[in-house]
Amino acid sequence: MQPASPVPWHGVEFFGEHRRLRGGRYALPRGGTMGARLTDRWPVKRMTMRERMLAVVQRRPHDRVPFVMYSGQVPHEEAYALVGRGNIGLLPWTGVVRMESPNCRIETEKLARGGLKGVRATLHTPEGTLTQERFYTPAFGESAAPAPRKQFVTEPKDYRVLQAYFRDVQVYPDYENLDKTLRDLGDAGIPHVAVGRTPYQALWVEWVLLEDLAYHLADAPGVVEETMALMGDIIGRQCRIAAASVAPYVVFPDNITAPPIGVRNFEKHAVPYYNRLAAMLDGRPVYVHMDGDLKPLWEAIGRSGVRGLDSMSPPPDNDTCVADALRLWPEMRVAINFPSSVHLGTPRQVYGAAREILEQGGRSGRLQIQISENMPPGAWRKSFPQIARAVEEFAAP
């Protein structure tokens, strides 16, 4: 039985002189001819954004590739007004743990230097204090996280101070936060339930500059490894709490890119945590935020327990395309960031890039298109309608 318009009939494929209209209907030109044939794709009812996103996670049929954005990327109501509430979903980062450190504290204050605005953070522990200075990128202002100019740890002796903080950290469940997020979202999306970064990634992203970390691993590997072991214990506690939640998946916000971590550190300091969480989730997938160049890590990713790539950035921004990811990892959900640089293109170029992504992976049932990295300011008003149009016209996986 054919579903009523405007839901597309995915059990029949039309051919001949016709054109496809919005909503899945077809128009026959005056004097034109048109035919139809059965296909192996069957009717899928029009779904909510929540249903589409869950269908990708759970590997179930869905009516179209989800187009979603991290909450906070742009004002939600403005995005809805531009492309329609049912055409873009929300993916809010959501924590399920509360961390306390009764004997330590971090104080922050605003900072200004050389015309730049920033934030100074001071970590107070029983073993001493450490200071970090970060500055906002002028193009993005305070809408994006500030970049560090000076990190907490600058020399090996600082790790003892940092260890005092990690030893003090206590981890508690906070399922109420997830419950609230689910209520607030309704049918608009799903929560992006996260634990912390794995230790090596957390060190160079949050605590010590990458160049300094490389020197410290060479000059004082013992204290660095000891610090990462303490961090790993905290991550383990977070994973156990997250696994006991109702989250459909759990993501590590690791910002993986091959050059800073390399294959050896990836397999030693990241993969074991992915695999441990995978063993806890009873078939629910582990996602990892991998937003950089991945080719050197392809084999290691394939051997890991990761079953979802979050914010994978295909060409022209990075080196792994959708077709490669789907071919290399048959069980992988591929949630790509629509390439940030393409937002600067013409509407036709944006549409063409979206269409190419869909041609590579839109029939897999494992693709999600996201806005999950920084975009050129204001460019979304031009690009979002083209991405949404490409998704709608492509129809069901």
C-alpha cells in the first residue's frame, strides 16, 4: 500500500521524463513519458529527527540521512526558521557524571593582552599552584573555546602538582542531567553522552602544550606515565557510570588527529579505554570524536572497539572520505562534520559537496551529516539550506 503524499514511496523507483518535487512527489512534463519499477527499498514513514538519529545509531531503516548540529553552534530557532524544524536535529554534549575535588579548586579571571581577550585559570592543590592562559580567536570571539598560550604544566616538576589534583578527584553519577536533556530535546534530537578524554589526549589538549609533552615523555617518562595512570582511573570511573545510563551510545571527546598522537600512542593510550568501554555497553556503540587526519591510524581504528566516528572531517579539510570510512570499517557509524571550508563556497558548490557526500554514503544507513566544528562566521545562513535540500532530495538510505 502506497503511503499518502508527501511521504516518498521508497518501494518504487520512477524513471523517464519526470522531475522530483519537494516532499517526494513527482511531476510529469506536458507530453512526457514516465515509468516505474520495484526496487529493494521499501516504504519508511516520515520520521522525527530523534528517530532518524537513533536509527543510525541502532542500525535500523530510516527515511533520510540525518542532518544535525551540536547544540550552540547557531541559535536553534534561527536554524529552524531557515530550513524547517524537522530538517535539522540537535546533538547536545551531555555529561552523566559530577566531579568534585574537595581539597583543590580552579579560579578563573578575564585576561587582556595585545588587543586579545582571554581567560587565566589557576589550579590550587595541596602540592602548589599551576596557571593556564588562553586567548580567544578574533574571528570567532567568545563563541569558540579560547586557545592556550601557556599551559598548566611547563616542566616535569609540575606533574606532581597536577597529580595532587587527580588524586583528589571524586566521581559521582549525575543521571538527572541526562534526564533533563532528554525532556528538553523531545523529538528534536538525542543527547551526545560523553566521558572525558583519554589520558594522552587530555594531557596535550587540556594541561600541557604538545611540544612540551613530547620533551617530557623523553626526559621524564616515569612521572608522565604515573600522571596518565591517575587520569585513566578517573576515566574508568566515568565509563562505569556512563555505561549504567540509558544513553544509546557514549562518546570520547578525544579530538583524534594522527600527527599529534601517532600510531604507537594511539594504541597504547587511547584504544584500551575505547575497548574497555565497549565491553561495558552491551552492544551499544562507542563513538570517538576524530576530527583530523586519520590515514595513519586506519588499521588501528579497525582493530579497536570503536563503532562510531564523531565529527570525522572529510576532504577537502582532512584526509579520510566517507567512502573510505564505510569501506574500511563495515560496522562503523560515520557522523561527519560537513567540511568547514566548504561553507565559504557558492550555494551551488555547497550543494554539490553535500550531494557528493550523500552519493558516497547516503545509502549505507550509517551516515550522519553534522555541523560539529567551527564554521566561518555567518556562513551557515547560506550553506544550511543547500545541505538540507541535498538531504531531502536524496531521500532514504
